[in-house]
Amino acid sequence: MDRRRLEEAVFKALMLLSLGMLAASLGWVLLTVLVRGLPALTLEMITQIPRGGFYLGGEGGVLNAITGSLCLALGATAAALLLALPIVFFLQREYGGGSRLAALTQLSLDVMWGIPSIVYGAFGFAVMMYLGLRASLLGGIIALCLVELPIMARAMHEVVKMVPVELKESSYALGATRLETAARVVWRHALPGLLTAVMLAFGRGIGDAASVLFTAGYTDNLPSSLNEPVASLPLAVFFLIGTPFAKVQQRAYASGAILLVMVLLLSIGARMLARRHQAYVQR
């Protein structure tokens, strides 16, 4: 066996080892959460809000946290999408791509991506204290939006960069404007990747606890207003796992299992939707 084949065999083995470690880690996490959480995962757990003594082993469920997490993540993802699309549009080569402002924008997004989410929570809390606001659904959405924005914008930018230049030039040759080319050619071609970027940001938002700890608060009631505190599944897991009662700790794992299932179903739905738009992608 010559040197090149030996190197190929070694790196292939390392690749398979890495893949196996990744799959094993994911399987271990899923198995641990499901085995410990399934005994407490009942219909009552999903369809009811906490009642008196819930955190001591009493009756009730985490419907408030499920609804709150969806409201927080959906609101933050929608807000981040509205901000990310113009940024990605500007970073295209035909607009601001290559300029100093574009380079500064990309650097800012990279820095924002590296900031811990607890810093966004502390920043949001400081702003809310300065304005005299209380922890609320709106505060949590704003903090989560800051967490999701750099993830979504950078992922979308990388997807749009992969659109073949020939497609754009063909569109221009047919008389289309830059706006028409971006809306009807670039975005349609990049739609599967854009959906993946949105789901990546959504998954980060629905599972984040640090940024909403001070900004969204926590309550046993269902969300009723943007100005009222709201519960979330990550914080429900945090509060439940910290109790000394085994029954309540099982509910923490059950809440984690619910969160995993929600993210899994949304990811599958996004992939199915992306496949429906693969016809517009040049192969």
C-alpha cells in the first residue's frame, strides 16, 4: 500500500470515528432524556398548566412553558428574519458586497454570534430597568432576536453566496432588474438553504434559557399579553431539575423530551418544505 492510499485510509477511519462519536453522543442524550422523562410524560403534563404544589410533586403540567416557548421563539424568529433579509440583500455583490461597510457588517455579525446569550439577557435587563419596564414576552422576544439575528444572517449569507453567478447574469441579460433578480431568481434558488438557516436560528431560540431568564421572567399562567411575563421550557427544566423530589425531576426530563420532540418535528417539517422547492435549484 503506497503512502497516498495509507493516508486516505487513515483519514477515512478518523472520519468514521468522528461520525460514530457524534451519533453516539446524540443517542446518549436522547436515550437519557427519554428513559428518565417518559414515566412522567402524560397527557396531563402537556395539556395543563401548573397547579398548587406542582413543583413539590402536585398536579398540573407545563402547557404554560410549551406555549411560552413557542411564542418567544416564533416572535424572535420573525423579528430576526425581518432584519436578516435586508442585511443579506445588502451583502450581495451587486449591492454593498465588497465595500468597507459590508466588511464591517460581517465582522459585527461574527462578533454578535460569539457573544454569550447571558450577555444579551443582561443587556436587555439593563435597558428594561432604564426604561422602567418589567420582564415580559416582548422583552424576551427582543433578547432572543439579538441571539438569533447573527446566526440567521450569516447562514443566509453563505447560502446566497452559493447561487451561481450565471443565473444572475442570465436574468440580467433578459432585462430583469437587480431587485427582480434577487426576488425571483436568487431567493427562489436559495430557498431550501434559507429555510434551513431559519430553522437553525429557531432551534437556538427555542432552546435558549439565559437570554430570557431576566427579560421574559416566568409565570404559571398562559401568555396573555406582550407586557406580561411568560414561561419557557428551558427555564421549566431548570426549575424542575433543581428540586430534591425524584418525581419532580422526572418532570424536568419530560419537559426536555417535549422540547426535543418539538425541535425534531419542526426540523422534519422544514426539510419536507425545502424538498418541495428543490425544483428551483440548479443541480
